[in-house]
Amino acid sequence: MQALDNIHKQVISHWKELNILQEKIVISAKPLTAEEAIGTPDDTDYPIQQGKEHLMEATFNGHKGQAFTDSRGTFSGTLEDIAELPLTNNFNRAVFVATLNAISAAYDNVTHTIHCKDNEPKECAKQLREYIKNKYAECRITIIGFQPAMTEALQSEFQVRLVDLDPNNIGQTKRGVLVEGKENTEDAVQWADLLLVTGTTFANNSIDMFLTDKPVIFYGTTIAGAAPYMNWERFCPMSK
């Protein structure tokens, strides 16, 4: 069973146990602007600043959850409506994932569901470098998804490969690392001792490619609510 389907079934079962599906609760989901999402960092090469990604935000009884996606649009409906959404496209998946994160914050004590801002990504990257050094020591890292600050911080200490989907990045050297395309994913995964994977892979349903026998660290807010269901390791210290 795919990870997304597995988690979706667990989540809906949990929501039924909480008896919240039938409540007249409205989830409002909308894409944030780049400044709303990450503030004004010194760097300008984050995908959301280039219009390559959008950050969908869901609000549930004052709690917020987010999900990166390549789709734009708004959604308003009850929790039951969202539970019944077919997870067959990136927009529906982003609505479900953002909602999962908001409800996980409200009911399941999940924290760090709101993206960090301004120059906090740089501090996150520094902490990540030290975290990996202390836990995994010397290792080869494959990064899935271009995250500028993390790429720069890790390539200074480790052997790094980077796989990204943006055709404007592929073949370019970004923050000291050659960006490889999707066709190199399997080779890059096999090469690595450790995978550092964007949580966006959960929302776009490509996550199963990275659930191998290799250790994986997922980064970002998108995977906040899903990670506890599967005991996935997640690193996102500067988010709110």
C-alpha cells in the first residue's frame, strides 16, 4: 500500500474516533504569497520566490497547517468534504495535507506546522549540519528537493548529491552542488548513505520512491502531521 493511502486511511479513522467529521467545522485553504510564507530572507533563490511552488494554508479552529504544492487555488468546506476528496491530483492532496497538519496541531499536539521566515532557514541549515554530524557522522547525502540554505550548509561538510524537478535548475550548479533531474533519482538514492527529503514528496505522492532501507530525514512543515503516523524522522526546528 502506498504511504499516502495508508496514512489517509489512518487519518480518517482517527478523525472519526475524535467525532469531528460531522461537526459544522469549516476548513478554509488558500495559497500564501511568498512573503506571507517565508518573509523576506536575504537569499532570493527559494522555489516559492520563483513561483515554482505555492504554500497552501488551512485554518482549523485557529490552528494552522501548511503544505507546499505546485497548484494554486482555494477551498472551503467541512472536514467531511475534505475526508472525501479523491487524492488524485496535487491540489486535492495539498488541501488534505494542510488540513491534516492543522488538525494535528489542534488535537494531537503536533508542533512546528508553520514555515519559518526571513533568515531562519539559514539557522535551520546550520542546525541540520550539526545534527547530521552528531547522529550520522561522515556520510554521503542525497537531497531530494532544492533547499538553498541546506544545500550550501551540507556541501561544506559532506559529499552531497541533489535531485530536483525544476527544469531551470537541472544541470546547473546551485550552492556548490550540481542539480540532477528526476531520471537520476534511483541512482542518487542508491549512492547515498542518508536521504534528506522534502516533505513536499508526501503532498505530490512521490514519497514512496524514498522509503527504502536507507535512513531518511524529512524536512519542512508539509509532513508535520503525517510523520507521527509512520514514525518518520523529521527535522524542522525553526518552524512555528
